Amino acid sequence: MKCILWFCVILSSLCIIKTINGQQRKKDGQTLSERVQQLVDMNHKRSVLRFNGNKFRDYVRATPRNYSVIVMFSAMAAQRQCAICRHANDEFQIVANSFRYSQIYSNKLFFAVVDFDEGPDVFQMLRLNTAPVFMHFPPKGKPKQSDTMDIQRIGFAAEAIAKWIAERTDVQIRVFRPPNYSGTVALVMLFAVVAGFLYLRRNNLDFLYNKNCWGIGAVFFCFAMVSGQMWNHIRGPPFVHKTSSGGVAYIHGSSQGQFVLETYIVMVLNAAIVLGMILMTEAASHKGDVRKRRILSIVGLVLVATFFSLILSIFRSKAHGYPYSFLFK
């Protein structure tokens, strides 16, 4: 009788354990599907999801997971003084919108942002001490070193982010930038002002035939275009960048980006090179005091050599692997 009783107890225990395991497996499957559905629902409201510490653990670190998450770690609060974070966030938003409203959109890839003030524990968990940082969290396994985007080398333009995502996930995102009509409006206003000025001076237009004015205007236009002012107008980069060590970076470390102050520096360097060339040309073409011409040629040569070396050094620091240098490395 006792043997039969024990047999019934053991059999009942096995049935209960099997039922619990089956329910647990079913629960896990529902958890994954529910998680994906929640992400899709949130993604319908905004292309870039905002995660705090809890949401990051629930949707990014939780397993199992059959989707990739591209996370931007940022610090956009005013007191953090991260001017570059807002520009990086704008580029990240462009990529997310391009994917969200494209034909290749699926529930296998999501974009999220974690701000330091909303998820400091996430920064501590991942040992991040700078921002912005772009990381790819794959469906299986932990992120590798290549899953962190090297913004110092390739920048953080929307096109660069999309190319990096394609390398990590095989998802080809075609970037669509929203139209910006401010340039068109400014150009129309400029033409209106010029037309009004010419109308008021219609009886005295001799200044239009002044070669020096046209020459100076053309030179300044060339300096502005060569230094990257048009790029600044399109992308709106920060003036300078505060580094993780607390210093200030005046030159962007990648050929894919630049700072506003950097364009001014390049403009001054180009102007100094042109000035040196003018001095050498004047010294060679004009007749007069030989000593004065010799001084002009030497000064012009020093200007060209020095400032060309500086601008070559800047290019070398941005185009990593560029082998050539002159006076400065």
C-alpha cells in the first residue's frame, strides 16, 4: 500500500514539474513576442526610442532576443555642455527616420537613445565615460569591439552611420534628409537686397567696374568655399568640441566632420599661403630695389612653406594613414 502511495506521489510530482516547465517555456515565448510587439508599438510613435535604465535592461539586455538594437548614448542636457551631442542626435534621427519610413522596415532592427541623466546606471554598466557613443547590440551574444562605432575615424554623419549599420546588420539604409528651405529664403532675400541697392544707385554704377572690388570678393568667396563654410551651413556642426579629458578640440579627428572654428583656421592658413604667393610673384615681376625684392621673396617663401606645412599637418591628422608631411607632422 505504501509503495503504491509513494508511486502516486512521485508520478504527481513529475506531472507538476512537466506542467510548470511547459508553462515556463510558453511564458518565455510570449515574453519575446510581447517584447517585440511593444517595441513595434513604440516605434510607430517615434523612430528613436528613449530608454532609461529599466527599459534598457528589458529590451536590449534581456534574452532571448531576435532583433538588433542601435543605441546612441548621449548627454544632451544643457548642464552637460555636450554641443556635439545634439548634432549627433540629429544625424541619428535622420537615419532612424530613413529606416522607419522605408520599404525595408521590419521588426528586426530598432533605434534607441539612452541619455546620461536618464540612465546613469547604463553608462556605469557599460563603462562609458564619454558621449556620444553609438553601439550595436546583436540578437545573439555580447557586443564586440567592432559593434562600437569609431566616430573619431569616420565621423557621425547620417551616411556614415548608415554604412556602419549595414556592416553590422546587413541592413542597407538609404538616407533621406529632410528639405531645408532656409538657404533658399536667404538667397532670395540677398538678391532682393542687391536689386534694391542697384536700383537706388542706378544713376552711379561705376563701382561695378572696379576690378579690385571684384577681385577681393572673388578671393573671399574662394576662401569661404575651400574652408568648408558651405558644409557648415548644411550640417550645422558645433563651434568646438569638449573632449572626454576636459580639454577643447579645435580640429575634428575625422575627415567626415569638422568644427566651425576649424574652418576659420583653414581659411586663415589658405589666406597666408596666397599672401606668400603674391609676395613672391611681386618680387619676381616688379623692377626696383633688389634688396626689397629679395626680402619680399624670402618673406613670401617663408609664409608659403610654413602655412602650407600647417595645413598639410591638419589634413594628415584628419585623413589617418596619409603618409606625406613637410615641416610639421
